[in-house]
Amino acid sequence: MPDLKSLPKAGALPLAAGLLLVAGWFGWQGWQASSAESKTLEMDQVRATSATQVRGAIAAALERLEGSRSRIALVTALKRNEDQAARDVILDGWSGVEALEWHAPGLDAAYADPKAFGFGKLGVLEEALQDNAARAAIIKDAGGPRLALAAPVLDEGRVLTLAYVRLPLDVVTAPLSAAGVDGGYLAIRQGRHTVFETGDVALAGAAEVGAIRIEGTALRVVAAAPVVELGLGAFAYYLLALLSALVAVALLLMPRLKGLRLERKPEGAAAGTGTPTLAELQQSGQLDAEAEAARAAAAKSPQVAKPPPPPAPRAALDRSIFRAYDIRGVVGKTLDAETARLIGQAIGTEMHRQDARTVVVGRDGRLSSPEMANALIDGLRLAGREVIDIGDAPTPLVYFGAYHLRAGSCVSVTGSHNPPDYNGFKIVIDGETLAGDAIQKLYERIAENNLHVADSQGLVSRRDITQDYIDRIAGDIQIERKLRVVVDCGSGIAGLVAPRLLEAIGADVEPLYCEVDGTFPHHHPDPSDPANLQDLVRVVQRVGADLGLAFDGDGDRLGVVTRSGEMIYPDRLLMLFAADVLERNPGACIIYDVKCTGHLPMHILRHGGSPLMWKTGHSLIKAKMRETEAELAGEMSGHFFFRERWYGFDDGLYAAARLLEILSTRGETPQEVFDTLPKGVSTPELKIHVEEGEQYVFIEKFVAAAKFEGARIATIDGVRADWPDGWGLVRASNTTPVLVLRFDAKDTESLERIKRVFREQLLAVQPGLDLPF
């Protein structure tokens, strides 16, 4: 502000006149803002009235179907195959119905060709089946958008059939069509799709504020009114007009007041201390003394200890290490250097048969990995293969190397998330991950001594491609706003890469247990077990991080915790990934394994995708992805497979980058984003330990003997029983001698009922079984 005392009287007049003009302009803007606020209030009322009418129309339709499905006359007619009588029960007096269909509860025909059947129709049928209630949605059917209703018809608790009713769209759009929106905007939306809109479409972008959701559906009514350009309210404009006028009057009437000076007080800014880093917490003693001592001990020891002396060669090859989707055994018992050499020669023989020349080899941080990798390389070279040794590397980096170095084949020497005395091999030959019979053929080659020996040994070269991997991802992913994350690698090999990668995409990273130590001194590197995430939760909360990320022993699996301490299960992460991928790839196939929640297929359908449940196992999932050309897949264990923008292999590090990319585009906190995802009541993976190989014997007996009344049974991998209110699963692990169980339901009462049913069936097959639930 000018020093009014120093202004000459004549010089004050032009300034006063200018201020009066400014006051007039603010007054005009205030009048416009007042008009806009009145229009906003009017549109708020229109939105509320329209939402009430839409809600009433949908509720009436749902109530009609809900009442009909429970009538004895309907069940009787259906059981007698009296189609017209069954139709009369539902349609009697119900005007406007375009179609009524009956669908078998298994929905086998729908899933055989979901695109032809209709993703939307399949989605509303699945939702009704899962919720055991009438449900509504706007879908594309009969050539255009329609209001679809679905409800299961029960007979003594068993789903007899699914009723599907198609109504014209104007059932829900009529209230909006009749509303007065002069100068405003009104619409009904479902997800990201605008079902119907009227008024000034230029206001559509501002319509989500104040959206009114229609309970029991994904619909919401939105509205918007014009706003003044500067975006201030009428009161603010009028206040500015008054202040401008007062200053003008002061210029005219008080130019001679001595000492008058409007001073602007300097704005003080308190020096913030900032959020403490993990190192600062350690120095201040805020972390537990035990964790501090463990890290100090780890820091004094070498990053990777020298491998132990090789055990004495065994006389016989142990077939049990050749598993469903990789090779894995206990070093010194079922696996040694000689076996590793034979495995390398068998892999090299198969490569020779397929005319595949070059193979990339990398290893995790286990104490036995250098010895196992060297023996494997010797066997590969004996078969005449050219080996590129990339040294210490997470499994996804080994897979990346097969593409980046144009090798096509690779072997990762890793025990994954198993105890320190385990090790093994994940194998890709000419782009195909070996599984099932292909792994058994390696055993047969060794057992029959059907191994190729080249005229001259293959060459070996050494490369470090870690920075290439980081550059490739960071060149595609840069997060829009900085997120602070704590990264727990559990002393696994991911610690060499994960912090560098996430910093490269723009995250603020606090490393936890990122020093590589093959004894895993802090906790087991398995993020699927909540017990292994307790340190991560504690540090996330103490440093005020946005998120906690955990990786398994070889970095191909991801676990996530929030600041509140909630573990976000991988099937819910897959919902977030699927919605993102389907925005750019509508109709794409999304694969999930048998351990994932029943909410997942419905979520995929709602976002326009084609869900497919498949067997658990990284190599089995990758094979199914190749067959179906799926853009995305995921497992409850934390494996995520992105074909969109990536190479289709399971990569926990890349999945973490994609997760941060999605979260950084949202205005909500990560916890708020996860809270929007469907969630029931579920258990983590529960494990029953058995003798090696006994898990397969038990499952064979269980498949033959188990009876689950009223449930849909899937036996593609163990036994999964789905009821309208939840599901249960028991399957044989292909990595360790355990039975894996999981239960999921809409509420605690349903969950306990399903667990009780499974408990009875399990004990009926093996009475002395030690159950963890």
C-alpha cells in the first residue's frame, strides 16, 4: 500500500478514482457470484430430488424382484420346468419389462464366451449370486444401455437358478429428463461411464463434487452449476468492493494525517524439523533395542557370507525336488552341487533340442547360491550353451535379462521365500517358463542319462544389468507426487535393487532390512505372512510414511501395508491394477488364482474386463497368460504379472512401481484409496504342515470324499467351494510340504460357518489333522 501521507492531494484523486472503479468491478463480480451461488443451490436441490426419484425407481424394481424370487409358486414352477408359470410369477403386473431370462448358477455358458454373453450381464448375475440378493446395474444389452436386475432363486438354501430382468433405461433417466437444469448440468454415472446427461456439458468436469450415490448399485447422480471465473464467493467479492471503496475515501479525506502508514507484518515461518528418517530414529533409540542390535550385527558381517563347503555327493537323484513349477530342495539333503550341474546339463540339452543358444543366469543372496550357480553354469556349458552370468540379482531381473540381452532363456538360482537351507531353480527356455511335465522331463533326462555333451564347452561372460533394468522402468514410470515409502526386503536379494528403483521413479524411500544376508536374521522373507510385516508396520508409523512395501526372498512377490497397520491383500491390489489396465484395454482378460476373493471377478466385470480363475503357480499363470493373451494376472501370494507395458513375467519390484504410479495420481491418501475397494471378512493363507509329498495324497482323497451342499465346486487346483455369502479353499502347496487354506465371506457369521463346514470335511478325511483354525 502507498504511504498516504506522502501523496500530494492532486495525485490522490486519480488513484481514488481507480480504486472506485475496482470497487465497482468487484461489486459486479459479487452480483454474478451471488447469481451463481443461487444457481448452485438450485442445482443441489435438483440433484437431490433426481437422486431420490432414481433411488425410488430402482428400489421399487429391486423390491419387486426380491419379493418374487422367494415365492413358493416360483420355486414350484421352476422345479416342474413350467417356464410360463414361472414367468407369470415374476412378470404379473410388471409393466415395461423387456426380457426375463433364467441362468444356471454355475454360469458356465457365460464364462465360456463372456464377450458374446456380455460382461455387464455376467457382472450383475455374479454380484447377485455372491450377495444372495437382488442387484441392479446399468449394462449394455440388446444393442444399448439398459437397467438390468438379477437375483438367485433358492430352494432350501440351494441356488436353483438365476433370474435376469431387463428394463428400459428410462426407468432411471426419466427423473433427470424431466428436471429443469437451465444453465446447469445434471447426469447419472456408473463408475467412469456417463449413463445419461442433460444441460451444459461443458460443466461435466466439475460435477463430481457432491455426487449422490444410489445405494445397492454403482450409480450416482451428479450436477454442476456455472462458477465465476475467479472462483470467489459473493461475500468475498462484496467485501473486496467495500475495502476498495473505503481506501478510495481515505485517499480523498485523509491525505494529511501524519504518521499514517499501513505496514505489512513479515510472515514468520516456523522452522520445521521435518519427519525423522529411519537413521535418525536409530540414533535416538526410538526403534526396539533388539532390531537395532540385529542391524548392527548385520552391518559388521559381510553382505553375503562365503558359501559352506559342498556336501558329499549323493548316490541317487531325489525326484521330489522336481516340482509343479520349479525345482527346489534342501541343500545337503535333496540338493547339492552335483545335482545342480546335472540340472544345468539337462536344461542345456533341452535348449540344444530347441536350438536355443544363449542363457542368462542370476542368483539370490542365499549362502549356497554361488556354489549352486557355478555348478549349474558348468552343466550348461558342458551342453554347449553360451552363458551370461549377471551375478547377484532378483528373479525379475534375471527374467528381464532374457529379454534385454536377447537370450530368450534364463535360470534364476533361488530358494524364493523358503527357509535359508533351501535353494532351487526357476527356468525359462526360449520364452516359456517350465512347469509340470516339462520339469519332469528334466528329471527323466538325468535319470536316464539322456544328456547332451557338446564337442566344445560353451563360453561364459559376465554382465551387470541392474542399471539397465532401473532405467527401463524409470523411463516409463514417474510418479506425479512424491510418496514416502518404507521398503522391507527381509535381507533378501531385492535389497540390491528395490530402494534404487523406487527412488528413480520419484519416491522418498526409507530402507529396512535391505542389506543382503542369506541367513535372514530379522524375519522370514515371505510377505504373505502378516507376522513378517510387523517391523514394517512399526517403522511406517514411526516415520509417518505413506505406505510400506515388502518383498520376498527373490523379489518376485509384493506385500503392502498402510500407515494404519492394515495389510492390503494381493487380491485387493489386483483390483486396483485391473481397473487401471482396463481403462486402456477394455475387454481384456484378467487372470487370478483360486485363492483370490470372490469380489475380484465382479470388480473386473464392472470395469469392463473378462475375469478368469486359474491354478496357483507362477509358471502355470504365465502359461495361461500366453494362451489367453491376458494383459494382467495376479496371485494371492503376491505375484503380479503385467503384460501391458511390461513383459508378462512376475515382478514384485515392477508391481510396486505401478502401484505408486496409480496412488500418486489420486488425491486421497493410500489408505483412502484402498478403502474404496470391495472388502469382505477373510483369513490370510492358513497352512497345515504335513510330510513331504503327503499334501498331494491328501488332496486326492479330499476331492473324492468332500461334500459341500449348496456350493459351486471348482477342482482346478485343490477344492474351492463357493456359496452366495462366501467361499473356502484347500489345496496342496507346490513349494513346501503344506496344505494351504483360505476362507472369505461377506461377514463374520458366514465366515465361521464356512470354516466349520471345511473343518468337518477335513477331519472326516484325516481325523488327526492339526488344523490352524
